Amino acid sequence: MKKILALMLIFLLSFSLLSQERGIGLREDGRPSLQSFYRESWALVVGINDYLRAPKLRYAVNDAKAIVDILVNSYGFKRENVIELYDKDATKENIMRAFDRLRRLASENDRVFIFFAGHGITEVLLDGRERGFILPYEGSKAEVLTTAISTDQLNEISLFIKAKHLFIVMDACYGGLIFARAQPISAEALDYVKIISTRVARKALTAGGRDQPVFDTGPGGHSIFTYYFVDGLKTMSADLNRDGIITTSELMDYVGPRVTAESKGVQTPEYGVLLGDKGGDFVFIPVGVVDVSMGMDVALKPGRLTIVSNVDGADVYVDNRMIGKLEGNKFTLDLKPGKHLVELRKDRYTSARGEVLISPGEAKEVKFTLSRSTFSVNVKTEPEDALVYVNDKLLGKGSFRADVEAGKVKFRVEREGYEAVEREVVVDRDDLELKFVLNRIVVWTKMRLNGNSVLSVAFEGDYVWLGTTNGLVKLNRFTGEKINYNKSTSGLPSDYVRAILIDSQGHKWIGTYGGLAKFDGVRWTVYNTSNLGLPSDNVYAIAVDSDGNKWIGTGKGLAKFDGVRWTVYNTSNSDLPSDNVYAIAIDGQGNKWIGTWGGGVAKFDGVKWTLYNTSNSGLPSNNVYTIVIDSNGNKWIGTDGGVAKFDGANWIVYNASNSGLPSDNIYAIAMDSEGTKWIGTNGGVTVYRENGVKPFPKPYAYFYSNKLDFGKLYLGEINRLGLKVSNDGGSELKITDVSVKSSSFKFLGKLPIVLNPGDSVNLSFLFSPSSVGFYVDTVLVYSNSHSDSVFKVILVGSGEGSMDRDAAGIIKAPGEEMLLALGFGLLLLLLILILGSG
């Protein structure tokens, strides 16, 4: 079946130049007068969906009726002058009779418009030439000569009709075969208006080329071609030069690119001329829009546009040009017909803009709502010199008044040595009062690991590796998730993990009381006195220098391992003050800082040894467990008398009596990327933040289940679950937002919720599974406790299809699935992302 393709044929029939004195004259300025055009308008419109002997079409009749509507209602065609033939009435005989009627009725000052929407076919002649045909209602490809109308016939018929302008539009396949020649006169010619109004024209616009089928489907219940053809006439969008009239060449320039794009290049309209064309053009002049007040010149009546807004005094822009201001919340102006861009602008308001279509003579009102883009806020901070940021941009310092973007914005207030405060604020009015009180940084945070002493610490991305007296722990420092390794569950040679080092390949070197272990994430390799040059199986410390050498502290001296050879330093062959080497750190100059048990600290530059002890320095004890060096070169030395900070000249000592340390026994110190010190003691892990460094998360509110039994739920049932929040901090906790992504979990509470220290509250949720399977969702709980106080809780549940019920209403589980359900309950996994101060 041939697809219908919009084939537009444009015939313009112009009468002789000698008839200019019969009302076709031009004014001196070259513009056409009203009399330059038509005495009467005639049309023949044919649309065929329900073919007798050809495949049926969908939109041909719709297309034809839309054409009739636009001709009669918009372009001055009298309905009694429009011949309409649809489906079974559109026989070849009736079509030819209609042409004969037009031949008799149309005079030399008239225009004739012909539209055909139906099947078109092509036949190849014996000499290789092609001939196109349109199929009437009874038309058949098998009997094309007796039942179809050829494009050659249409060319000849156009010569019989005496109308000045004749325009044929055909929405059919292979329409390009109708042209006698292409390339009509360009609209850019200097005498274009004079030429088209005085010369005979026979032109055609087709929906596709001579070898192209066309689509019967398109937007709005029309073919692609007819849709854009009607749109160009109805909205005057095809009046490309905005002179108030539409010519066939303008229609081609409007319709052609749009049809080609919509059909993705399959269908390309063509424009050309027919036999008898002498350079004129068919012209569409909208009904009731011709203004003849100015010397009979043809022009569209302007429309009147009234612009109304909720805000007075806004600047009015039309087509990117300012033309005035709103007074009394409105502005009225006359505009020429067509599409115009209207915009209102005013300081502190978001501009409002829109495209407005003005029809000739129309009075239209459009409303624009301006919304505030900024509001004034009054900011006060304590301390007074704190910096205030809005959406990560500096707004000001201390207390001040400023304009801030309307809507939900993020304020961040910070000062060195204080906890930063971050708060989301809805800015929706002027003179909004905002007060931010910053707390001094609390530098100590304590964490216990099942009562085990922490002997060593190392960092790897989001993870902390902790060596304890009961094995090795891999801890996610942001979520709290842990993996435990010990002698019985892994390749660790001993549960007493005294040292951890992570090399550039990610391998973990672990010092234990059973030798040195290397762990690559899968395999464990153990080195000890029986298979390597280690002087002792008690490995206390490990470090790597810039050359890749491993420096290993043991109970029998310091060992250097270059991958092949072992070199041992002890009290017998060097100035090492003790053979019990518990700590090793290497500074930027390559110096080795060696902590010993009983001998204090030794600095070794490869040749010279320098000793620091309680007698000649501020070291609080000669029993040294650990040493780390920060980015400023400060040495942090852990002893059984507290932590000593040594900058090369001065000593500062922190202990349980003058700081937040839970114990003076400092077994391990490590630093994260932000300079925060993680200090392992026999009282657990303590975190120290110095000089306003971004705080480490500290437990502020604890989230845990209220022990609701949450198992497998069946579709259609709704279960309520709860989440208990307790404020275990030392100041007020305000829960500002609770967010759940999945629609299966719904928060039921009202916000904000304020908790004083020691208070708790249950957050209630509904869980209603929408399909079979397990559900995992994340609840984000936001509070004011800290600049990044987001508490993340993972909810896990499962859903299943409907269950059968017996006559007594007792639920029956399908198969053994209920046994599986017993293995799943509500899992609330506490993930504390950033925890504020207590």
C-alpha cells in the first residue's frame, strides 16, 4: 500500500500584463493596492480515505476538511464557492466535472485553489520516463489509464481555467512528477511584488519528490505535510517577511524544512511551476485584516495587547526591545500580527517571559507573574568575626544585612577554632532574622571497640585498620561497618597486632607477636625468624622509606629489609638506646625517628644518632609506643605518660589530666587526610582535632530499632515501623528533615522535632511493598547539631504476593516461603556520617 504523502501543487494563473488598467495597477512606491488581487475565490477540495480498490488511508479526509475550514474562515473563500468531494463522492467523473465547473465559473480576476489528499502512483513508460497519477475513489493501479488522473492532465486542465491565480495542493505520493520546470522567481527580486501581482502563474508545491512516498500520519490527526501547511496559514507563521500576506514561495520556505525534519529526511517537499506559468504568484490575504485607511495599501490590522502583572513598575520588553513600564500593574500597546516575545524585568525579581501570538485586529490580554529573586536577611553571628557563606559563596562577615537568593538556601558559618554551623533556610520574606552561634571545637572524641586495647592504626581511603590485643579490625570510619581478622579466622600469626603499614600497592604489613604478616586482600604471607632475617618474632613497628626499604622494630633491635638483604641495628653495634624498638617514623629529610621501650627516642640520619629522653628533653616517659609526623614536621610521640608534641624545639604534653585522653597509655597514633589524630589507648580510640580543622564525626544522636518485628509483608498490607532517636549530646538537637527515597517507606511525623539532652523520640514510618521482592532504602535524618549533621540509616524489608485465606479467614503461607521470611526482619544499620559536638 502506498503511504500518503502530502503533495502540494501550487498553480498561479496570472492574466496578461495588458490587463493592468483593470485594477491590477501599483502605487508609485511599489506596494500593492487592495484592487491588485482578486474579484472572487474558488476551490476544489478532495479527500479520500475509504478507497474502493486501493488500501484505505487514515487522515486524508481530515486533511481536506481542515483545508476547507482555513479557506472559508480565514482567507475569504465563500463556502458556496468551495466544491468538496470525499470518499465515494470523489470519483474520477465527479472530479473532472468539478474542474469543468471551475473552467466555466472562474474569471480572469479570480483565484482558484485545488487540494487533493489521497493515493498517488507512478508508472514507468517504455522510453524510461515516469508519469504520475492521482487515484480517485474507484481508481486502480491495474486500470490506471481509465480510472486515474495523470499529472499531465492536471497541467493541461490548469491551462483551461481562466483564473488569474491557480494554486493546486496535492497530498499524495510521487507528486514531484507534476512540475513543468522548477525554480520560480525569487522573492528577493526588486520587482517581486509587481511581478507576482501582474503576471500569470502556474506553480506547485508537493509533499515529496518524484520518487518519494509520503506519510499518512503526523501531528494533530493530519499528515505531516498538511499539518504544517495548515499551521503556516492559520497562525500566519508562513508570513516570513511579515508583510501581511502569504505567497506560495513563503509556504514552501515554511513547510519544506519542517516536513523534511519531521520525516527525518524521507519526505522532502518540492516547489516548482506548471505549464503556462509566467512568473506570478498566488497570494493568501487573511479575512477582515486588511487596513485600507492609508491610501488603499494592503496591510494587516494590528492587534492590541494588554500586559498585566502582579508587580507594578516592571520594565516591558517586546522582541528584546524595552518599550515602557507597567503603570497600575498593566501596559497596553498595538502590535503587528505574528509571534512576539514579551518579557517583564524588575530588580530583585525573576524575569517573566513568553511568546505571544497576535492575530490581526485581535484584542488580547496576557498575565505574567513575577516572583522575588532575592530577599533581605539580617545576619548575626557569635563570634562577631565569623565568615558567612550562602550556597558555598562568601556573603559577608560578622553581623550584617544583605540580599539573598529566594528559596531554600544553605548557610554555612565558620571561624577558625570553632565548630562550623550549616543550616538550610527558606528565604521567603524581607528582613528575615538569622542568628548563628558557633561552639568552640571539642577536640576529643572517644570510641570503644568491644573493650579491646588499640595498639596500631593505619588509613586506607574510607577505612581505618586497627591493630588490637584481639586481632585486626577493618573499620569504615564513616559508616561504622567492621570486619574482624584474628588468628583463628585468617592468616594472622598472632592476635596481638602491634604495627600496621600499608604500602603503595595496597598491601598491609602487619607486625604481631608471631612475626611479620603481609596481606594483599586475599592471601596472607608470614615472615619470622625461621624463614627470614628478622631478629625477633615480636614485631612492634614498621615503616617504609623513599627507596622502598622496610624498617622493622622488634624486641631485639631495628631491622632494615631492602627486599633481599637484612641489616640489624642493636645496642651492641650502634647507639640505639634500647633493643625494644616500638615505633618508627621517617621525616621529609629521610631521618628515622625511633621510639624504644626504656630508652626514649633516637633520631638516626643514616650515620649519626641523636637521643631524646626524660633527662634531656620534654619527653614525658622513656617508654615510647608510637611516633607519627604531621605535614608541618611536628613529631607526635605516644608514651605510657601521654602524648608529646615536638616541633624540633618545643615540647607539649597531653595526658589524661589535662586533655580528653581516657588514658596515659598511648599505644598508637595515626592521622587522616584532614590532619585529625586518631589516638589508640587502652581506653579505646580518641580523636583529636587541632586549630579549627574540620571536626571528626562524634556521636551526637544514636539511632536504633524499637524492636518492632518487621518481616516479610504481603502486598496490600501496611505495616508501621519505628526508629528511635536519642539525644545523647550536651546541647539541643533539632531534627529538621527526614527523607526517604522509596515510596514504599513513608515518614509519618511532623517536623521540626526538638530534643533536649537526654530526650528521645520515635520516628514513625509506613512500609507498604508494591511488588514481590526485597526492599532496601536509606533514611536521611538531618539536624542542626553540626555543619554536616546527616544521620544515615538503612532500612531493609521484603514483600510478597497475596496469600490465600481459608473459610475462617486464617492466612495460609504459599509453600515454604514463610520459612524464608523468618530470616528477614527490619534491619536498621546505623551509619553516622557527620556527628556534632556534645
